[in-house]
Amino acid sequence: MRRGLLLFAHGARDPNWALPFEAVVERIRGSAPEVAVALAYLDFMTPGIVDAGDSLAAAGCTRVDVVPLFLGAGGHVRKDLPLLVERLRQAHPAVQWLLRRTVGEDEAVIAAMAQCALQPSRSEQESL
């Protein structure tokens, strides 16, 4: 069995928005090179989830965990994502597609965000 991870993010018009998600992919590849990982987007960016899922299936993955990189389970996660995963199941019935909870609902992520929020600012006036 070859394991795959399909990371799913919203997407944005600004390409810099994707940088933290791409950093997550690189960390996964560095710590678990045996796991095939793909990053997909709902809107504005490519690849979409179906194309990314197709690439994992073509790479020989027989189990793919679909991980929503969202803070909460809003409409996209509750309504759009299950339909997209079902399309992948129909297109690749030999692959087990497992839809996981959003990362923002994980206790470790909640704790990390709280810790980050408590850290003192690097300067009195940080700008974006």
C-alpha cells in the first residue's frame, strides 16, 4: 500500500498566499519522503483537487488522506469537498480516499495558534 496525502486549501488571487501551504508540503516531504503529497486548491489556483488526486492515483497511491487546510469546517469543507472527494472515488475506485477533519479542529493546531498569539510582537508596529 502506498500512502498519499492530498492537502486541500481554498486558494487566492495573490500567489504569496500559498507560501505557507507550500512550506507544509516541503516539511512533509522532508520528514516522510515515502508519502506522496500533493497540494490542491478550490479556487483561483491550480491544481484543483481532482487533478491533484489523479496525480496521486497515477503515482500508485492506494490510500489517500484528504486533509483540509482550513481553520474550520465551513460550507466549502462540509458541502463542496465531499462532492469533490466522491468524484475521485468514482474515478479511482481502487484507491481508498479518506476525508479527514480540518487541521484547525486539531488540538495541536489550536494549541500552536494560542501559543503564537501569546508571543510578544517583534516590534511595536508590525506591518503587513
